[in-house]
Amino acid sequence: MKIYIAGHRGLVGSAIVRRLQAQGADNLLLPSRDALDLTSQAQVEAFFERERPEQVYLAAAKVGGIHANDTRPAEFIRDNLVIETNVIHAAWRHGVKKLCFLGSSCIYPKFAPQPMREDVLLTGALEPTNEWYAIAKIAGIKLCQAYRKQYGFDAISLMPTNLYGPGDNFDLTNSHVLPALIRRFHEAKLRGDAAVTIWGTGSPRREFLHVDDLAAAAVFLMDGYSSDAIVNVGVGEDLSILELAQLVARVVGFEGAIATDPSKPDGTPRKLLDVSRIHALGWQARIGLEEGVRSTYAWYLEHADARRGA
């Protein structure tokens, strides 16, 4: 089967490639960004017409943490809308049998009941610091549902919780919280700092899923799920940002103090997914958080020279 992974060099896309290759897939379409600009409708159309993939994993997206989302909102909504529209439309036009759209748990309302069920989508206001990205991802879900309703296109949508793992972005200005903490505590340990200060109060609670678990879920659902109903992908457990910082400090070996900075934004108070739907389908996450953080830190150390933002 010819399979196209859009965004194959990113955190999610590279994990999907690893999973498919481990299962014996040997006909993967992995064009570089230079060879295929997903914001160009003409290039995307030409690629699909030429290659005719049978399956598509849409993992390409413009992503970043609170600071990046809050300071570059136009880029986050524009680029993601264009990528989704180009790929989904071209996939349908050129006979793709199935498409998997990767969304995000930030699509849910800021004050959604916890844990968040899939049916709370569009029932309340979004978190203001990343609403631009969230609206683009919601539009991607609706594109998949609309193409299924009007054309019978087999597109499914997965909503992963906060992700981490090998290939993550460790840049301190635009990365997500877990890789940023790994880098900050590692560098603080090397300098011999007495303390590390984390953004916000440390009280917000977050759920973290290893990206290899997400890849396993995506392939599992592509093989056996077909519905317009979105599917949460997570572990069903969370912890506070302060508890996460303490875990990372322990893994890294930083022995100083951990302080909080309440003047910085906390973001959404809690983001925990209800994963009963995917559990009922027969899938559960397997990689524990401390195990995952240890392997991610090891990857970070091994790729010190090549890591993004170094």
C-alpha cells in the first residue's frame, strides 16, 4: 500500500513512520519540505495526481507552545487552515482510500468538564492564548466530517493530548512545556544553578502521551475505525505542572530548588481527556510518563548537536 505521511519529519509524523516501518510498510511517501510545500495548492494537487497514495496521515501542522501561539496568531491560524484544506481536498480528489487527521486536545473549551469527552467540542469558549491554533484544528475536523457527509470520503480525526518524545522541539522560546523543562533543568544542572523558575503557579494539570503511543493508536484506528466521530487519544491520567517539573528534575539529576512565577500565564487550568471511547475500541497507552521522560532525555543528550534550538 502506498502511504503518504504529511509532516514526516515532525514529532508526530516521524513516530508514525517508525511505527509503519516496524510493521513492515515499505512504500511510504516522504517528500521533503523543499520538494512539497503544503501551503501551495498547486504543489499539493500535483503531488497527489502524480503519486496517488492510498492512505494519508495528516500530521503536518504549525505548532508551538503558549508563547509562540500568543505572539504569532496569524501564522498559526492561516498556515494550518491552508495545509488542512489543501491536503484533505487533494486526497479526496485523487482517490485516497482513507485519511487520518491529527488534531489536538486544545480544541476543547477552556473550562470543559474534566475529563473531557469528545462531545464537549464547541460547547464553550477556548483558551485565549492558543485559540487560533485550536480554531484551525476544529476546522480540520469539520473538513473531514463534511467530506465524509457529502462525498463519502473515509476521513477519521484523532485528538491527542499533550505529546512528547524523540524528535521533539527543545527550543526555549517556542517549545511545549515538557521538552522545555528537560532542556532548562539540564542546562541548569550543567551551570550548577541553585534554582529553576517555571512559568505560572505550577497548579495547572496536564496529561502527557508519548508520541510512539500516539503513532500506535493512529495506525490501529486507520486499520479498524471508520466514523465521523472524533476519538481522543491519551492516557487518562494527569499531574500538575509543578509535579511534572519535579519529575523532570529528578530524571535529569538537577538537585536545586524549583520556584514558580505567578506573573506568567498558566493557560487552561486542566486538560485531561476522557479516553473511554478508544479504550472501548481496544487500545490503551503503554509507555509510562517517567519511562517516557527518561528515554526522551536520553534522546536529547544523544542529539545535542543536531537538536532544534540548540
